[in-house]
Amino acid sequence: MPGVKSCLGSGRRWGFLRQRFIFLFLFWRLKNNAHYGFEVQLVVNDKRPVNLDIGTIHLPITAYVSILHRVSGVALFVISGLFIWMLDRSLTSEETFAALQGLLTHPLVKLVLWGMLAALVYHMVAGIRHMFMDFGVGETLEGGILGAKLVLYIAALLILFAGAWVWL
């Protein structure tokens, strides 16, 4: 389709997705070969090294930042119901607002609130990094490592500020 690339952005992503879909479809067809009348055997190289000890795998810092971004996104999705409940309680009446204020003084609730803010801050900072990378900034190996370190430093600083705001 000639207009797809111009209105949806980069054709690279759509080409990759198309190739991935074709590969998965063909693999599924080969795997489910009952209607072909012959059996397909996939050859696996048994001499490949297998490392099942997760503690010995050394990932680059960019991988850790990416994984933490995904984990913080899942955490935000899970705790978004708590955010909405707190907003509802604060806006319902003056009595429920006062009750929520009293609840938020408990140390365990403060710890949960700080964790919620930490997930939000980290996800926001890592998301800004991804937006810069979408514009072509920091796509080299050195730029990716520098961006990952900046995300960790800035997020840690903002999380400490959020902790001071919650606890003080």
C-alpha cells in the first residue's frame, strides 16, 4: 500500500512486523502438519551452550534499564486502581477526604505510596529516554549506555525527592 509508510511513520517497523508475522505463520503451518500427509522434523543443534543459571548471565546496563521500564509499567498498571480509589475517596466528601488523610499518615501506607511514586517517576524518566531515541538521539552504543546511566541517576534523584516529600 503506497500511503501506509507516509501516514504511519517509519516503514522499517512495519516491514519487521510483516516479516515476523510471516515467519510465525509459516512455523505454525509446519508445526501443525497433520493435513500435509508428511512429518516435518526441526533440526536442533545439541552442541549449543545452555546456561540456565540466571545469576551468571551478565546483561548490559541498557538491558536492565529496559527491563525496569517494563516492570515499572506493569506496576503502574496494577496500582492504577489504588490511585483511582484514592482520588475517588478524596473527592467524595470532606469526611472521606479526612479519613484518607488519616490513612496516609500510617508508615506502611507511606511506604506503599513511595513505591507507587517511584514506579511512576522511573517509568516517566525512562519513557522520556525512549522518546529521545525515537527522534534519533542516543541510538549509538555509547549514546545508549550514557542514556541508560542518566536514566538511573535522574530517576534515583527524583525518587529520593519523592521519598522526602512523602515522609517529611
